[in-house]
Amino acid sequence: MTIKKHTVAFYGIWPEMKDYIRSKMSEFHCTIHPESINTENLNKNADILAIFVESPVTKKMINALPKLKMIATMSTGFDHIDLKAAKAKKIPVCNVPFYGENTVAEHAFALILGLTRKLFQSVKRVKEGVYDFHGLRGMDLKGKTLGVVGTGHIGAHLIKMAKGFEMNILGYDPYPNKELAKTLGFKYTTLDKLLATSDIVSLHVPLFKNTYHLINKKNIKKMKPGAILINTARGGLIDPEALVMALQSKHLAGAGLDVLEDENLIQNEELLMSGGCKECQLKTNLMNNIIIDHPDTIVTPHNAFNSIEAIQRIVDTTIENIRAFAKGEIKNDVTTLKPKKN
């Protein structure tokens, strides 16, 4: 079938990816922007938008693009896009459902090891000229309990890795995969019991209304004293104020985070001076800065997805989604999904 020649606007594209994208999209009119999308750089002729998670696509943007027929997000998550506005205009939003299950799980485990073996403090001390191990005692992972919240593709990979470290595994998922539990040798339990008995808790669920602040002021107190919290999924899963309180009171021994709530404000703090931020956003930004500066945290810049292999898979699947749409097919449309209920 002949591909209709759409105009595709890519945003947030690294320079080294431009030639590859153009070589795969020769049948399309492509504009490739290194910066994230905003109201100033909108391509009004775009039939298709292709964006990463740091590019929020708002109702205002969607309404400002009269020719827009499809949105391709180069991510699994899609909470950065106004789905309601897209649905209202019958614009499919196509994601990359699988690209980095091992990639993100590996990053999560790197955060676990970094915290349990005090790697950041150890490296910093040696670079400062102090070759002394006192005060840097870590803990073994063997025999410890890892609680995995969300046992999809990424969670399953993390479980496999943890098994190699001889850890005990608990899982929580509103839709338990009993066959997976049997194959990988772990047990499902309630979220409360997982929090109460796990030495390390790692989050691997999408951000929906019913998972917003999944870890909050009430249930963070139920976590095992001295536990570690890991989040490589979405920042909004954790109430940042609750995390600050748990860290400062020493109820938690540490946190490893690749994502923060409203992390756009961390990247663009000039927005705080523009007067456009709500009071709650200012508070969140303050909490985020306390978390970043806390001695018992490791915070990385939403980098868990960022491996050579994963980026290749992301770009290839995004191109496949666009090419399928141009042929009259719709693949990986998240506007047709129904949020899972806990």
C-alpha cells in the first residue's frame, strides 16, 4: 500500500539521531527539532507529532495544530499528553509499549547497589583525596527482601536480577500474573504487607489517577524501618513531602530516584520566577531540591531509558507506528486503553 506523504514534526531529537530518522522517513516531510516542544516552536503544518516525555502536549497545543492527525510518543508512558483533548479530536496517541524492560530494570538495580554499598560517598571521598573506608559500611543483598510494585515487563526483569543476588521477592500488582510468580519464584501480597516487610521497594507502575501518590504520608509510615525506596517509573507515584519526612526522620535509609514529580521545574527553574506556577508546584519544587541534596539519596535525571540499544528500539518502534498510520493502520494507540483499577 502507498504511504501518504504526511508532515512529521519530531521534537527533542539528539543530533546523532537526525540522519538515521531522515533515512527511515524519506517518504515523509520531516522537521527535526533538538529542543522540546513549546507554543513558540509548533509546526502548524504538522500532521504528526513525535515527542519524548519531556515534551508536554497540552490541549492548547493540540487545538493550535489544525492539521494534526496523530501523536507518536517516544516512550511507554503518556501522562505528558492531554489524552482527553486528543480523544475529543479523534487523534490517536501511539506509544512504544516495549523498548527497555531490561534497560530500566538495570538502572533500578544500579540505584539499589549504589545505595546499599554507598558507592556515591565512596567515590566522592577518594576523589577528594581521602582513602578511608570508615563510615562507608554497606549491606548485603543476599537474604534481603525486595518488594516489586508492578510486575510487568520491567518488574519481571528486576525480579530475575534480584534472584541472581539470592534475594527474597514479594510482588504487588492489581492484576497478579500467577504463572510469572511460579516461573520466577516469588509471592504476591498486598501493598501494605509488601511495604511492611520489604528491605527495598521498587516502583514499576504507570502514572494514572489511581496511582498518583501511591506512596504517600499514610503508607510510607508502614514501610519497614531502614528500608530503601527506588523509583524509575514516574515521579508522581511518590508524594515528595512524605519522602522528605521519611528521610529526615531516618525512617527510610535512602531513596534512589530517576524521576521526580513536576521534574520540569527542576530543569527549568526560571519558570518559578514567571509567576505561572501554582503554590503546590512551588512546594513540590522545594521538596525535590531537599531530596536531591539529601545525603541518603541518589537522583538521576530521568536517564533509566537512555542506553544505546533502548534508544534504537524507541526510534524504530516510533517510526513503525508512524508508517503504519500513514498506511491506514493504527498501532499502539493508548487512547483506547482503559486505566486499571487498584
